[in-house]
Amino acid sequence: MEIAGNCGVFVGGASGMCRATAMRFAEKGGKVAILDLEQSDGAKVAESLGGVFQPCNVMDYEGMEASIESAVNAIGGIHFMVNTAGGGVAQRTIKKDGSRHALEDFRRIIDLNLIASFNINSIAAQHMASNEPNENGERGVMINTASIAAFEGQIGQVAYTAAKGGIAAMTLTMARDLGTHGIRCMTIAPSLFDTGLTAGIPDEGALQLTKDAAFPKRMGRPDEFAVMAIAIFESAMMNGSTLRVDGGQRFAPR
Ligand SMILES: NC(=O)c1ccc[n+]([C@@H]2O[C@H](COP(=O)([O-])OP(=O)(O)OC[C@H]3O[C@@H](n4cnc5c(N)ncnc54)[C@H](O)[C@@H]3O)[C@@H](O)[C@H]2O)c1
């Protein structure tokens, strides 16, 4: 799809990989809505891109309907939706003290990553379905964020792995569901990226976590995610799969 003149909704767009994607989309002439937590830098980021900020919490499933609708009305449509809101918890299935992984923590991580992503996707797709198709029959593109932990989760990542694995697994099915509407659905699975989420990881920790990459052996940069997300939007053949953006990294068990 062409970016110029089209509209993008960026959930988690106040920071990191989604902000970098919104920046590239705006640079190429797209209209941008940043959706993020009220206390985030969303308003500042939106202003710098000539876009709008819509506060939201992806865990407020019903509230997301109104948030997305208001963003869509403000910028005049939705052709692109990128969602990076998410996160994990560090807990083993059986902890060192013999107690079990707290079920409520497992459920919270599934809710934040998997249920929230599906909810955002179904709302965004409903809006996109009423778009006029372009000359190739395309109405919109959605990108979710998994992690390479979806495929090789480290010790203590069981909830995160289950949630991100669910996002990766639903991608093809959702693309098939939405194919008749001309809506594409992709997932990006990053390795360790230098963003707000990882700001607390010390340099030695980052070295340890990137040592098994083929090349480059370093954290990814938010713009390296953005370049991929923009390529997905622009290429009509990108659909139904999860792309690793990881420098050839495979996580070791710890
Ligand atoms: N950074 C990494 O190393 C890495 C690696 C693999 C996967 N991921 C995934 O990427 C995503 C995080 O993106 P990032 O690394 O650019 O981090 P980031 O913290 O820079 O950006 C994430 C944005 O999401 C927003 N957000 C968080 N919870 C939200 C909620 N409940 N409602 C609305 N907005 C919310 C945050 O305010 C933030 O602006 C997560 O889904 C994470 O699992 C990150």
C-alpha cells in the first residue's frame, strides 16, 4: 500500500519500536495517531509528527473501541495498525522455593499481550473493512509484536512465551479470516531491542543476551524494527507470517 495520504494508528507509539515506525510513516506522508498510556510521552510524540494523541490502556478492552474510533475519526481513517503494547514477568513454572507460578500473573501476561492484541486487531479490522480498496484490492495492514521468546523462551519466561506464541500462531488464521476483506496481518518477532522496555538492562546483561546472535551481536535499534514494519505495509505479498528480526539470534535457556 502507498503510505502518502493514508492513515496509521500506532498502539504503544509513544516509545521504542512503535514510535520509530510512526516516525517513518509520517516522514513518508502518512497521517498518524499515537495511542498509548495517559502518562506516556504520546502527546509530545504525536505533536512532533503532526499527528494526534489518544490516551488508552490496551487492558481496557471495551474502552479500546472508543479509543480507536476516536483516533480514526481524528485522522480520517485507518489503513495501518501497529501494536507493540505488551510485556512479561519473570517466574518459573515451579519456583526455586517449590511454590508454583502464580496463576494470576500468567493470566495477566496473556491478557496484556494476547487478548489485548486480538481485541485491537478485531476493532481495527472492523474499521478497515469499510475502507475503499486500492487498485490491488487492499484495505489495510495490521502488525502485532511477538518476540523470539515465542519460539525459544528462556527459563522464567513461560507466561511471556505462551502469550507471544499465541500472537504468532493466530497470525496466519487472522490473515485468512481477513483475506476476503483485503486486510493483511503480520507479526514481527524481535530479539533484544534498545527501547523503553529494556532501558533497565545493564550493558553486561545486554552483552550476555546478544552473545549468541550471528551478526550483529548487539541490541536491535528501534528503527531496524520500523524499516521492517514499513516494508510489510508497502509489499502486498507480506501476509500471514511472523518475521524474526534478530541478527540470527537464538536464545539459550538462560
Ligand atoms: N525491546 C525488546 O527487547 C523486545 C524484544 C521482543 C519483544 N518486545 C515486545 O515489544 C513490545 C514493547 O515495545 P518496545 O520494546 O518498543 O518498548 P517501549 O516500552 O519503548 O514501548 C512500548 C509502549 O507501549 C506502551 N504500553 C505498555 N503497556 C500499555 C498498555 N497497557 N496500554 C497502552 N500502552 C501501553 C508503553 O507506554 C510504551 O510507550 C512488547 O510487546 C514486548 O514484548 C520487545
